[in-house]
Amino acid sequence: MNIIQKASLLFATASVISLTTGGIISTVKADTIQASPLIVAQAPITTMTKKSRDQIAVTIKEAEFKFKGTLKRTSGNIFIGEDRQVRVIYDKSTSHVIVINKITGDEFYNYIFSITDEGRL
């Protein structure tokens, strides 16, 4: 099995120690780096409907996770809503949605979702 099949990269660095009449003497140090698989996560199915200037109705679903509620404007373009388990934060100016576990503080989701009707752009 060669290095490519093992999905690893071999880097060699050479440094010259001294120059003699017989030629160049050098040492070579080699490091093997294992490649990591790339994990690409998809954003959960998200729907947002503007209820008013200060409220957005949201549904977020993925597998067994489901959030359905209303996000309320807190300041500027930040909207926040929560249920018993999670807190959902939506920054309308950057289109970021963040879903956080209220008890542990762990971040469940962090993705981009634009409420803008792209058909009108």
C-alpha cells in the first residue's frame, strides 16, 4: 500500500549541515501527516415568515429536532426566540441562524438563512 492509498502526505525538509570536498552532506527529516475526512453538514430545513416589523415566525426541522416559534426583535436586526430546550438567534443583517441548547450552552446549529425574497431582487 503506497502513501496515496493511505491518504497521507509526506513532507520532507532538507537542511545542509556542512560542505566538504567530497560534496554536500545533508540530513533529511520527514513528517507524515494523516489526512482527515471532510465532514460537510447541511443546514436544517428552515422556514421564516415575517409576522410584523418586530416578529418572525420560524420552523426549523432536521431528523428528530424541531423548533417552532416566534422570534422577537431585541435590538437592531437581532431576533431571538426559545422553547423549553433551545434558544434561536437570527441576525437579519448577516443572515446567520444560531441554535443553542439552553441547558448546556452547546451550539446545535450555526448556518446562513436569508429571509429575503430572492425573486424580488
